[in-house]
Amino acid sequence: MADRRSTPSKKQSISVDRVKTFDIARAPYTSKRPVESQSHSYRRESGNAGNRR
């Protein structure tokens, strides 16, 4: 049972790392755009991904 519980936590940490890497990789591109536009586009992207899945 302990193994089962440790698996999801590991997955979560990986997803968080992925998001952080994505943010860092995208920073140079979004830094040129205004903060408002960046947050809006990010929200739209996450929403689209949810709908597609």
C-alpha cells in the first residue's frame, strides 16, 4: 500500500517540474508581451488542453 501512495506523489512532483520548465522555457518569449496577455494566453491554453482531454 505504501508503494501505491508514493506513486501519485511522484507523478505530481514530475508534473510540477514540467510546468516549471515550461514556464522557464517560455519566459523569454512571454517577457516581451505584457503580463496580462501572458496570463490570459496561459489560462486559455490550459483550458483548451482540458477540453481536448
